[in-house]
Amino acid sequence: MTGLKEYDKIIIGIDPGTNLMGYGILGISKSKPRCIALGVIKLSRMESHYLRLSHIYQRVQTLVEQFLPDEMAIEAPFFGKNVQSMLKLGRAQGVAIAAALSRDVPITEYEPRKIKMAITGNGAASKEQVQEMLRRILDIPADRLDDQTLDATDALAAALCHHYESSRPVITGGPKSWKDFLAKNPDRISK
């Protein structure tokens, strides 16, 4: 895609699932994020869990080859009561990560609450609230989003959360507390 050159950075976001897997592609140009693409991979028609995993791997590799992301942000599985569901979700996440790593794309994992907090300011926000905030922040036309794209906007939210997190200045080497500062700078204490 020739239009990808206009971006300083491209982030792929993944919302893993074994029935539906959302993806969102975020382009960053001069620190301004823009939605390049989003979609949902429907897996429920496949009977075998292993076929679903194979399809996830292939589709993530195809997305990586198509959009050439610099980084991947993926939603971490949340802890639920159904152990079998958690295992399947963890496998789906692992396969998506492996597909990106096979193309040397660095991965960052985010808890769902952290993503929701970064986008809406509320760690318990609904999928609909996340989608609406993304629509406003990224100026996505309302007719592009509906109930069928909630997993896609969750993935796009992971990518935008990653952009926010990686854009924050990092303070290194400074004191961790006043006590630490005073211990490292005894000559700056007036008596």
C-alpha cells in the first residue's frame, strides 16, 4: 500500500477471540493517530478449535504483511470463571502473538481495564462507550461502526492505548523519593 508511507508509525491492535477476533490498524503521523483499517475475523463457522487457531495465525500474518506495522498491541485475556474458555482465549492470543513475532513485530500486552481507562477514562466502560470515544477521537464516520464492529474497535482501542503509553515521556535515573534524593545529594542540604 503506497499510502502507508505517510505514517511515522503503524500499530496493529488485536482483540483475541475464538469466535470473533477484532483487529484495528492505527497510523501515526506527526503524533496524530488515524484509523487506517478495522475489522472482525469470524471464526465460529469452523468446527475445530485447531482450525480456528490456524486461521488466526494466517490472518494475522496477512495483516502484518499488508499493513507493515511497527508494533502490535494486544488485549490480555481477563480472568473468568470458565477455565476452558480461558485456555482457548489464551491460545488464540498466543497464536496471534506468534504470527506477529514471525515477522519481527514487537508486542505489548494491555489489560482490558487499562485500555478502557486510556480511551474513556473509565476502566469499567462498556464496548459501546469505547467505540463511541474512538469514533470521536479518531473522527471515524458513524456509519462505519455498529454492533458488528465492537471487537474491531476494542482492537483499535488497544492500538491507541499503546500509542498513548509509548508517547509518554520516560523519566529515568531520578530519585525515587525525597529520602533517596537527599542520600544522593548530601552537598545540597543546607544546615
